[in-house]
Amino acid sequence: MIILGINASHTATACLLVDGEIKACISEERISRIKGQGGLPVKAIREVFRITGCQPSAVDMVFFGFKDPKVNSSFASLRGTRENLPVEENIFFNKIKKALWYLKEELLVNIPWTRVLYNNVFPIFYKSLDRTLFQNLLSTVEKETGISKEKIRFADHHTAHVYSAIFTAPLFGKKPLLCLTLDGMGDGYCSTVSTVKNKHIKFLAKTPQGNSLGELYSFVTYYLGMKMGEHEYKVMGLAPYTDPKNAEKLFLKLKKLIWINNDLTFSTKVHSFVFHKILPKIFEHERFDNIAAAIQLLTERLLMEWVEKAVKLTGVHDLVCAGGVFMNVKANQKILELPVVNSLYVVPSSGDETTAIGAAFWGYDKLGGEWNNIKSLEHLYLGTDYSNADIAEEIKKINKKKYQVKEVKHIEKEVAKLLSKGSVVARFYGPMEFGARALGNRSILAHPANLDSIREINETIKSRDFWMPFAPSVLQEKQDDYFKNPKRYPANFMSITFTSTNKGKQDLKAAIHQYDFTLRPQIVRKEVNPSYHRIITEFLKLTGIGAVLNTSFNLHGYPIVMSPKDALEVLKNSGLKYLAISDFLVCKKGH
């Protein structure tokens, strides 16, 4: 059974599922080089077929992670690129649209009952448009992929999130699971609670759109001058630096905006779409760090309350979670630390990109696929690989007057040696990782105890905000030396933070949060990534430290690199001095 899963919203993604196993999964941004690329992921679809050797004609079905045709069928979706978005030249029409938009927001803020009108009446007007959009989308998919439009179906958005969590979880099929999904919105909802027992998924609660904690966090991000839907992690990283007393005071104001009901749904003071209209009054004369801390505190406490109520209602203590809000690794730590939680699994890169995976698994289930064939997600090395010949061909193109190239027999030892001396080394090796986190194959590495590395990476390579922490990749056999993980969370994907040990504070001081001493680790297992494991093992022999600092291999504002060409471009256009690319070491002359 061959199934293609597609997310055609932001961070558009294609996933190919063969007999219940993920064979390839790639986001369009990696190929287009446009961060967060939305729309129909035409290039990614073609690439997952190329990687697996499957032919489009062999696909049994295609499943999208949204039912809403306005999401799937935007102009960006139809063309696969933002560059081709149409420009509206009718000035009068634009003014009318702006006036109606302003009126809608004012009504939602000042007349509460108009929320019902907005959520229930407006969709009626879209129905005739929906039919047209669906037909356009079906025809476009058929044209761009060669897959018959008769094979295309659409999964409910939060159902796709649910399936992404349940079908990839380590405890799938072994224990009853409690599943929570939470995001901005999708197909009319912003959160769900469900259970899976004896191969049966039961939904217990669904929060209608407009009551979204995710939207509130995003509008706070916007208020602080950062990008909604992209820079929420920066707010999270900033939060620990403020005085907790100040955060508590502002939290008391924010908590009046959103709360949890006894039926496990969320409610908000106003439609969450218009939070931006009332936040300026709440935040007037407040410091930026207090604001970041308050929204983070609100998020943590709401999620903890939600989890406790859900566990009490269901009696299920093993959690799986999906949706963009669970990209908040600090909140995930608070959930895991709750006494009522026995285990936690958060889908790696849990935003809409993983609805491509969830939609594929939902389709697999609907087509009668055996649950017993499903395996938990062991790794994310699901992208494009390049041969030494491909890499060597690309290296030939660089300027030999500026760069020195040598093929190294034991590249892992060479990288470890450079890291031990304080050098920053980019690593390009094997299949590309899927998702928002670099996991060693498209990473920039450094000595985790060398604070000078932070300045070098931030100022000459990544242009990151000074307050943002880095993360460590830690040998599985050394994890207890560096962080506290009593519940043995499988921290393979950098999806949660932990409190560091005293040894962690010393050995990994450049790779942990500089203020609260938490860390977001990747546990590196020999059987999953033997080459990366060898680097850290060799580094351990040289330094006594069983971990390295790991950050994503990209320039600021760009996606993680995909190809040898991308890797060499970053080397060329940054202060990076060393690149270990497969078995080749490329370094700038004079270093």
C-alpha cells in the first residue's frame, strides 16, 4: 500500500508511506530555499518519489492534512511558490476589503455575540467558492504529479495531528494513550482531546476556532516585533531572563483572556483572531522581558491544568501530543514533570508539517492497513542523500585559491579533533533530517563548554538573537551525566527541555540556556546514526565530554541546507571556516 501525505499550508511537506512505514518526508522549503514555504509542495512530492524509486502511478491514494480548500487551494498552493502570488491592482477593491476587515475586527472585539455569526454564518458564503477551489486543486495535483485526481482525499486537520502523534509514538499498540492536539486553528478547531484503546480512537473534546492559546502566543510574538508563526521560540527563549515576580503580575492579567472548561475545551474573552486589538492595553508600559515571561507562564500553567483534567477524566496517564503549541519545549518539560503523567511523546516538529505524516497514516487506516505493521518513529533521516561522487562534482566548482579540500579516511576523528581545539565545524552527511531541528546530518557543531563558540556562531554565521540558547547532542550512554530524565523520555528529536546536572552546567555550558540552565538535548544512539555517534565518541576520548553543541546548518532567515551546493554557499557567505561534507574536509585557507 503506497500513500502520499501532503501538507499544503505553511511549511508545505510531502510524505510517502509504504505498507505503513515512512520511506521519505521532505518540506518544500528545503528545495525552494524559501523559509516556511507554503502551498502545494510540488518539488517535495517529486523528490520523495525519486528517493524511494516509487512511481506516481503506483500510489494508491493521496491524503491532504486539511479539509479546508481555502488553505489547500490558495494561489501559493496552486503555483507552489510565493513568488507567483497575484498582485491586486484594483485600488478601490482593496479599500473595500480593508474596510470590511476593519469592521469585522471591531465587531469581534466589541460585540461578543458576533463570534457566533463569524464562525457559523460566514462559512455558508464560502461553500460555492469551496467547490470551485476543490476542483482547481484536484486538477492542479493531477497535472503537477501525474496522479489521478480520483485518488485524492482530504483529512480533517486535527485528525491528521492525532494520527501523527499516535501512529509514530513509542507506546503505540502497547498501552492506552491520551492524545492532545493544540494549535492556532485548522478546519474549524484549535484543540482536541482523544484516547486510543484497543485500536479504537475516541474524541472526547474539540475546541472551536477562535479560542486559541496558539493564536494568543503568536499575537504576543507579533506585539514584541517578531514574526508570527515563526519566532515564538524566541519569546520562549527570552522568558527566563525576567524577575519571576514581574512575570506573575502580568500573568494575572493575561489569564483573564483564556481559560479551560470542565469539558476540556478552551474559551477566550474575545475571538482569538483579534487578540492583537486588546493586547496593547494590557501590555502598556510593560517591559519586553516581562511580556515574554508572562505568556510563557500562562502557556505552561494552562497546559498543565489541561493535562491534569484530561488524565483525571480518562484515567490514561501516557500522553502523546501534536500541533504547533507543542513546539514549546519548555512547556513540554512542565507536562512531563507532572506526577499524573507516566510518559510523554511529542511529535517531532509538531507543527503543520507533520500533518503530511498524520494524513498518510489516517489514509492507511481508512484503507484497511494493519495497525500491527506500524513501527514507532526511530529517526528522522527521511530526506535526500548524496553520493561522494555528487559531492566531489560540486566541490570541483569552488575557488581553490580560497579553499583547501582534502578527502579524509576517518572524517569523524578529524571533526572531533577540530572541535576539541575550539573550532566550529559544519557537518553535511547522509540523508537529510526532516523537520525544524538539525539532528547531526545538517548541523553546525562546536565544543559545548567553549563560550567563545556562542559569539562566533551568532555573529559570523547565524546572526541569532543573543539571548537564544543552543542545544547539545549527547551520547545515549552519557545522558545521565548531563541532564535529569527520571521518566526516561526518549529525547531523540530535541522536542523537550530538561534540567541540567551540575556536570551538565560545566561541560555543556555553551549548549544550555544561560539563565535557567535547561537544555534541549538530542540523544544520539549508535544504531540510529553510527557516524555522528563516532564523532561524539572521539570527542569524548579527547575532552572527557560525551556531547557536542549542535545548531542547524543554515544562514539566518534561510531553511536548513539540503544539497552540497547549499552547504558550500553557507561556507562561502558566512564566517564558517570548516565544512565536513561526507568524507571531504573543506576549509578556508589561512585557518
